[in-house]
Amino acid sequence: MKVKWEDECTVPVRDFTKEKCEYLLFMGDAAFIDETKSTIRSVAELLHKAGVNYGTLKEKEIDSGGTARELGEYGLFGELVEKNIKTFKEYGVRKVITLSPHDYHTFLTYYPKFGFKFEEVLHHTQFLNKLINEGKIKPSGRIDKIVTFHDSCILGRYYNKFEPPREIIKSIPGVRFVELKQNQIFSLCCGGGGGRMWYDVPEEKIKVRVSDIRVSQARDAKAEIITTACPYCKSMLLASENLEEIKVEDVAELLLKSTL
């Protein structure tokens, strides 16, 4: 299941367990959510274009444990962390790029408490922005669209990583960037945080989905594309009942279109 996303990938993806790689690309939940597999493929293709020596654990990858912790399953969380640490040590994983801010948070904050500290933990927007600044990725194709960005709660409010995704978007020729009414530190959650991505909560009829509110804010800003940097956010926004003509894409997907 973890490697199904590779079926439509246009570049080879190394196996970290068999080849010497500098970076581990940790797929996380994005590998299981149909609408976010395109995000992994986009990141993989961009890393390939930039000549980054990276690989994945293929089917040896298991969950980081972050979701289990959010749902209060602390025993399962500890079990997953211990298994991952054993795998990371066995294959010499020292630097990791994550697709999900939730995995980024888990690796950066909780793994050291179990005695394992990476040399580098980077979210994919941080890494891609670094590659653009180094001239290894060069956005050149025009995308004449009005684009906004929905901040991930963890990447934003937890770690103040507001600029990398915005800098990526603004580096793309033709894009007109607009902010949502509530942005950065004041951004709203997509509605999938705290484990709610994985279960339904009975709601009163008068309540409105948070993702619907975000889509309405995007429409008020005249945005044609809502970009995200989190698999949960993308999935929740795509499930909004009022999306209509507005598109939802990960920042990496938008960037890849400009480099083709």
C-alpha cells in the first residue's frame, strides 16, 4: 500500500533500505489518502529535478505515531516510535523530509524524548524553498491564477513556518498571491486536527464545516486556487460542500507545474 503512489510517478524513487541516500522522504498518511498521492509524486519529481539524493522506506515505513498520540492512544504511540527508531538506526536515517506537518511535529518534538534525534527534520515546503533559493529548482512556467494559502495549524501556530510556502508561491511567474481573511497566526483549522481527520463527530444542523468557512474566505479573496502544505488540510478542503469552481492543490503540485 505504501508504494501505490509510485504507479504514476514519472521518476525513479530509491529504496533507502537498499541504497545509500542522504535524505529519507517520509510518506506518512499522504500515501494512503487518494487525493494526496499526487502531492508525494510532485515532491518526488521536484527532488529528482534538483538532484537530491533521497529515498523512501517503501513498504517498511510505518506510521510516525503522531495520529495515535492525537487520539489518546499513548501505548500505541510509544510502540510505533520504538519500532521506527529501530528501523531508522538499522538503515542509518539521519535526515528526514516529511509531507505532513503532523509527522514533522512528531519527529522534531517527541522522538528526542525517546532518545532519538535527527540531524535534520524538514517539512517539504521548507526543503523546496531552500532548493529554489539555491537555484536547484527554477520556476519558469507562467501560472496566471489568483492563489491563496491555507496555513496548517502545526506548521504555522506551532512552529511559525509561515514564509516558506508563501515564498514558493510568490516565486512562480504569473501568480497573484492573496491572503485569506484569517491567515498565519490567526488562521483557522481545516477541521481535521486532533485526529478528526479519521472519525466523524455528530454535528448539529446549525453548525458549518470549518473547511466550508475557509472556502468562503477564499472566494471572498477572489482566489482561484487554494494551496495547502498538509495532506489533512488538502483532503478536508476538497471535501467542502461549497468548493464549486475553486481548485485545491498542495504547494508542491503548483510548483511542479511551473517547472515542467
